[in-house]
Amino acid sequence: MSRTDTPAHAGARKAKHASSRRRGRRMSARAPGTRRCLVLACGVDDTTGVDLDSGALVRLRIGWTEAGAEADLSPFDVIDAAWAEDPERDDLAQPEAVTVAGLPERVGTLRGRRARRILRHLVAPDEPELLGFPGTSAPYWEFRGMRPSVALVVPRRGPVLFRRREDGTVWARFSAARSDNWLPVEDRRAMASLWASRRDRLSGKDLATALSFRPHYVLVAVSRPRDGHCYKTVVSILPRP
């Protein structure tokens, strides 16, 4: 330490250098035959993310159960995944779905300016009906593969997270697409935050405290058929990266 340095100055300089090193880190080279994706939500049925080559939203069907593994990817993880030879692109309710061969490899995380730029171009347009149909569900036979099955929403108001006392399920309420939306939640982190709070309703600062971040995006997806119907569900509540 020089004579003009104070412990505070030295500490600030070390922190700056450490930050520079973190920003300078690069992810490993992508394995041949794989696609690099930014994860937005992860569940047993599928993992929703962004194909970083095309910039498009994708729903990756990963065989977690068959591999005896846990669906443990987190939002803003970056993964390399190989598309299966038979990618099962014939689901008319989920045209973005693609089957993955084996398990994906987590290669890092992506936040900051680049992540914000990617997500900004994917925000759903302000249309009268979220995902192109009214209400919370539609019969499977009505889907023709012509409308998206996933939407990244920046709410005008909300979200509000609440528990329905009649059945104990967790729902979210938010205003978007010129409508007031009440949808079931499948985001495990958000559900756990509500349960841990021991409250039936969270919004505003209380919700941000429970989640450990201020909600900025709501990711809504159409479920697989259940008793002949597909349902809109909240698969992830996300911060501004």
C-alpha cells in the first residue's frame, strides 16, 4: 500500500479489479452439435428459454425423469443443449417445443446489459388477449400451431401473489395485454416464497422482500393438455437481470 493509500482506497481498488475480472470471464466454447440457450424457467415438463443463436423463445423438453436427475436449472443460467434427431415439433398447442437429446450442460449465467437487450426484444405485444385466446384455458383441439404458447410480460400493475383458500393453490394477478389476468402459478421459487411468508397474499414491497428481488417480468406459458384442455400458467416471475 502506498503512503497516499488508505485501507478504504485499497479495498475499493481490489473490489474494482475483482469486478473487472468477473466481467472479463468468458464461457467455454460451445460443444459441436449443441445450441446455447438462456434459461427463463425450468420444470419437469419443459424448460423455457431463449435460443441465443436465433433470439427466439423455445420450450425444451428434457428427459429429467428418465435420466434420474432433478430439473434444477435457474433463471438466467446459460446451457448448451443438443436437439434430438426427432425433435417432436408437431405439438400444435406448443409450437416452440423441441426435444433435447440427453441432459443440457450448464456453462454459466448471463445478466446485465446483454441479458436485458435480449429480453427487451421478446416482450409480448400489447394485444387484447394474452397468448391469443380469452380466459385461462382452451380446448386442445382449438390450437392450430399458429399462435405462441409462451409470453414474456412486463405487467402494468402487479403481480400480486395469493393463495386460494378453497384448494390451497397459488395464483398470480397482474395487468397486461389490456386485461386483468388471474392465473395459476407453477414457479416453485415464487410458491415457496409465499409459503415461507405464512401469508395468503403478497404484493409490492412485501413480495419483493419474499422473492429477494423486485419482479419485473412474468413468464406465461400454455400447459400440456389436461383433461382435453390447455391452461395459461405463470411459469416464472423474474427480476430485471
